[in-house]
Amino acid sequence: MTAPTLLRAEHLIDPLGTHCRRPRLSWQLSPGSGPQLAYEVELDGEPLGPVNSDLCVLTQWPGPDLASRQRVEWRVRVRTDAGWSDWSAPATIELGLCDPDDWSAGWIEPREAERPPVGERPGYRLRRAFDIATSGDIATSGCARLYATARGVYECHLNGHRVGDLELTPGFTAYDKVLQVQTYDVTDLLRAGENAWEVILSDGWFRGRNGFNQVPDCYGRTVAFLGQLEFDGTPVAVSDGEWEWSLGPITAADLMAGQTEDRGAPSSWAPVAAADHPMDALTDSPAPPVRAVEEITPLTVRRLDAHRQIVDLAQNINGRVRLHDLGPADTVISLVHGEALDAEGDVTQSHLHAHDFVDQSVRPVGMTDRVTSAGIPGDVFEPRHTVHGFQFVRIEGHPRNLTPDDVTGVVVHTDLRRTGWFRCSDERVDKFHEATVWSFRDNACDIPTDCPQRERAGWTGDYQLFLPTAAFLFDVAGFSEKWLRDLRADARPDGCLCNFAPDPVRPLATKYANEIWQFIQGSSGWGDAITIVPWELHRAYGDEQILADCWPAMVAWVDYAAGVAAEQRHPDRQRRSPEPAPHERFVWDGGWHWGEWLEPGLHPDENGAYFEKDKGDVGTAFLHRSASLASRIGSMLGHGGEADRFAELAAQAKEAWRREFIDDEGRLAPDTQANHVRALAFGLVPDDLTAGAVDRLVELIRAAGTHLGTGFLATPDLLPVLADHGHLDVAYELLLQDTEPSWLTMIDRGATTVWEAWNGIDADGVPHESLNHYSKGAVVHFLHTHTAGIRLLDDEPAYRRFRIEPRPGGGLTHAEAEHESPYGRIRSAWTTDGDEFSLSVTVPPGTTAEVVLPDGTTTFEGPGDSHHSCRAL
């Protein structure tokens, strides 16, 4: 019998530098295997005895706790009714420096006489030489590890070679509470005798511009580096007072503004400064690293005039450009990045300008890189201390006509493993699905961001609504775990959660008691990410530990929301009734709420009254939703008392919602598509009123010319609610609608990523808002769960038992989806040919599928391939 495959520790393949001393182990059974009856793990050649269990996802660590620097090799075999399998190929786990006492190194900083202006701060060079006293070849006589992190973004070089292939290290975290350390295998880069270690250090998220308001110096006023290089477990070079620093060719580096280099700039070296920064925030990342994952050759490079040339990648990306020809010495070349072109065919950034909330001053977009050539043949410019969201680049100042061979688009994001695919008979639907995949890729750069250009913020509302889609398309388990760690780290003592995580403004706002910042935190639908995201991760990956890790923050958040509901009332409700009714204790209308956000025709920036509007219908709905999830999770974790308390809160919030937002005639208020969708999706509508609410939703859609009317929060549930309440035809009409507002309008107007606003490119070709927001792309999960019909079941997480129930419609003649579940590949592929509907299903080992055909015929299928047919409806 074939051996198990895809071995993982926690959610990573061969983790290097983990801090988890008892990592859970997972593997997949080979196709064709029978049910697993037992398994046996071998650690460093020692079998630890069989375990009678059918579990192969997140099994408990079988050995003693691991120690700092320890490296183990493990493999597994399984027993089925056919006997024991072969042993799997080996996998490895290696721990990093898990305790502050493991560090001999200290923090070092360049000695700045004064801080340069924000956006113009250089990439500092740090260096030192060291000896390794050994004979023979390093690679055959031992192993070397480099442990490194920074307050800023760093890049290491040993003996003239770049260390590793990770980008933008140490990554974006709540730096004052969580600071990630990277571990590198540098055995092949060292040599016996003298070695040279050099570091490039820039502002990054730590000290550079951050977020919509581009606030600098959020986590500190100086950048610093911490590094330790060990040979066979013994430090041979550390960051200390022996280092020197210098200015170098990177004269300015900012993640949002861009990077500037002068290839002819001289260097002058001086001693570094020692710094006394804390060591207790150092940890690993449970997520895959950020890498340069793809290269794109431009579709065209055309000359706009004598000074400007326009590059079109034909794909909106997150990343940078590699320019292969820098021209003669002292040539100054600028690269201006953008998502759209103006009427003259030039790159425009007009739709990306942000305004300060207080004084309405305009914030610069940035995204401009510059290089001054040294005239060296073959010299290449590739800025690695910045990153941009763009499809087009205006190259200014290059002396010759460039070709697509001279320019390369480099895609940079978290190196997530792809797990989901979809195809169908409608090319535009396929293109929108691909645009959604690209939007998430572009916005998965160490954290889930809203957009890769003007904000690059980890908005909680965006990720909570998109997570089911993300978890189908990619393995986001460790990526999400890392982000939830930052979300918890940024929580206020009262349980209130920030609008995005990490929130770099939080340390400054807390220090200086920023009342505006404090006021706009804690929105319903955003802070509720602390209950929704862990729950969806549990469903997708079977990870109960993430529920336990987030449980204290869940409790604090739901109690916070309930407290605001009880203590605050919206002014409109207070004017109508100075004395609150008893049920109003559970109407969450006080505090700050973003609401549905960007419903068609309603732009908050153009209508200040939006922010003053009562959004209690949204808040109370999410209070019920989060309390319900907290009750269910509490029961799973053994917190019976709190589970009961939250069940009661959920019931009271539901009753309050019904009393406030259903009138005496049984009609829902406000009378919007979003409110009807949310109420039906969250189970807020009484059974006897459900049919009427669904009919009214359809009326609202028809009244809008069969167009959607939802914004951020309700859009993911719109089509499933229609399909699951007897209006599959309307769901497909909305999906295939091609006039604004609609998803296919984006495709017809040339989108390769999902727009923030429904009119991202309007009928006149004018861009609006970001053209790279994944949120509205959450609709593609309808393609996965309904069109192809692959559905998770709550009582069997990680697709241990699942349903395949295709719902054909919209004139589609075939559709196919595949998902690489924790147990293996699931496939659903159907075609219609005349009166016959044919379905092919693949069920992975160790799982069971309930297969439901459009005529209602139901069968249960074990592992393997099966084929089904019925009369086409």
C-alpha cells in the first residue's frame, strides 16, 4: 500500500524555526486507501508505537517537548484493512531560539544624527566580519543557522550572497507585542576562515508610512536589527558593538512611498549604537513566509512621449518591477505605478488619494521608485524594500525604447498553497473567479489587507466575510492564525477590537489618548471577526486549538458589545423614546458602526450623514451572531457556564432585533436588500415570516432592475440566501448580470482584480477607489458551494464528511470545482447534455460524501471516483 503524503507539522511543511514545542502532525492517505485504523509515527528513527485511531489531521505530538534549536526527522505509516502501509518520505521540524536566554546577540542601530523626513529615510547598511575556525568544507562538517529580526524591514547577505528568498522580513505584526524571528539555513553560504555579514535595514511597517492616513513612527522612532549566526549550535557572530553602519545606494525606502537608489553613492562606515529593546516579544510565525512567487512579462511597453513609456502587465498585482537596463551613468529613471490609465493613456493615481479624517488634507499616493544608474552593463534595478499594487508603470527618463524583455513584473505575497479551483461554461464567470483569486493573492502579504496600494490595512470586516472563500482557494490556516494573534494583541483592555489588525496607530493613539481613534473602534461586523474567523477555520481545518486560543478574546469582545448595547443608545432612538424599552438593552446601536459599507449609490465620503445614521439593525444582528457562535464554541471547549450565558444573550439579541426591525405587518426595516439578506442568513426572521421576507428581497432586486443592492457585509450571503430559499433562478440572474452594479461589469470593463466600489471603472472609463479589494469577490464561494456543490458540514469539520449538491442554473452547461481538503482532493464535475445531467465525484480517503442530485436523488459515497446521472431539470 502506498505511503502517506503531504506531511505537515501544525499547518506547515518542514517548518524551520518554529517555537511550537509540541507540534500537531497531519498527513494524507494515498488515493485508493481504505479507512485508517491505526498510525505509527517515527521520530529520528525511533518508532513510538502504534496508535489505534482514524485521525490523520492535527494529531497530538507523540514525543517529549522539543527544545530550542532541536531538529527532528519524522515519518508516519498507517494501517488499514489492507495492513500497514510503507513509511512515508521523511519530513523535518526544527525549532528556533524559543527563549530570550537563547540570545547572545543584542539590538544594534545606525547612529542617526537626526531622523530624515518620513518617506525619505534610507536603507541603512550594517556589516561585520567574523572568522569560523574550522578545517575543511563547512557544508560537510556541520550546519549553520542565522536567526534574525528587526524593528523595520531587513535583508541579510553573507559573503556577497543574499540569505534566503524571504521578502519584507520580519513581516507586519503588532511590533510592540509580537515580533517575528526568521531562521535560515546558511550552511552553504559560509566558509572556513573569514566571512562577511551585511544587513540592509529600512523603515518598513515599523517606522514608515502606515494605513489610510499614512502615519509614520507608529512603533518607534529608530530602526534596529537583531541577529545571531550559529555554527553547530554555537554563536560565531552576533549583532553587537563590533558592527559598522553606513548609508548606501538606497537613499530612500518606504513601503508606500517607494524606493530610491543612487548606484554611484559612496559609503562611509562608522560604529553602530547598541540599543536596549525588549526581547520578550520575539516569536515565530505560524504562517508561510512572503516570497516573490511569480514573474510576469508585460503585454506591451509603449512610448507616450519623448520622456515617458507605459508598461502594461495585463494583470493587477502586488509586487514590484525588475528593470533590466539602467542606461548610461547618471541616468535618472523613475517608475510610477498605478492600477489605471487616464484618457490620454497615462498612468493615473487620481482615484487612490486619501484624505485625513480631521483636517481633510490630501495624502500622497507614493508608489514611485527611482534609480540613478552607475552605467554598469547588465545592472538591474529591483527594489526589495517597498511593494506596490499596480498593473501599469510609467517609466520616465529612460534614454531608449524599452521592450517587454527589459521589464519584469515580480509578484510578491505570502507563499500560500493553492487548494481550490473552479471552471465552468461561461468564460466571464471564470474570469471573475480568477480576478477574485488574484485579488486575494495581492492582498495576502503577511496579513490579509484591504488593498495593496493606498491603505494596505488588515481590515477585520473584509477578512471575516471572505474567509470561507479564502479557505477554499488556499491553505490559509497558519496565515489566519498569525493574523488572529495580532488581532488579539491589539485588543483594548475592555475587550474592544480594532478595525484592523495589526493597527499600527494603536500604540500612538493609546499613548496620546487619541479620542477620535478610540471612538471609531469596535464596529459590529468588524470586531466580530474574533468569533467568525476562528469558527470558520475550525470548520475548514478541524482546528479546535484556534478556538481555545481565541476564546478569552471572544468572551471579552461579546461582553464588550453587549455592554455597549446595554449602556448606549443611538440619538435617533433616544429622541423617539426618551425612556428605553426593556428589550433595548440588547439593541446594539450605540458606539461606532461601519454598517453595510459601500452599498450601490451610497458613498460615505460624499454623504457625511452616513456616519451618523442608526445602524442598530446591523449591530444587533451581529451581536446575535457572535453570541451564538460563542455559545457553541464554549460548549465545545467545556465552558458550559459561559456557553449558557451566551446562548441566553443570543436569544435576547434575536428577540430585540425582531421587536425593533420587524413591524406589525411583518415587514423588515430598514427595507434594504442587505437587511433582508442578513436577517435570513442569521436566522433572525421567524418561520412564519420567512417566505414574506424572501419575497420582499426578490421584489427589491427586481425593483432595482435585477441588480444587487448590497455592500460589504451582506454580499457573500446574497446568492446563497436566494438559492436556499427557492429562488435559484434569481441568484443566477444576479451572478450573470452585466450592467452596473454587478460582478460581470468589472470583467466587461477590463478588471483583472475585484473592485472596492461597484463603479470602480465607470461607464466613462474613470477609475474610483481601489481596483483591488477582494471583499466583493466572496460571491465566488457560491460557485464552489452551489454551482459545483461542494459543501462543508458543521458537525464534521475539515471535510471529514461533506456534501456534494450541485445546483445548475443560469444557462451553464458544465461546471467543475476541486478542493484540496485536509484529507485530500475533492472533485465535483457536472455537465448537461439535452435532458441528462451527469456528475463525476471524487471523494478522498478517510472521508464520506453525501451526493445529492438536482432531482433529489441522494447517495452516500466513500473514497474514490463515482459517476451519477439524472434527468436534467
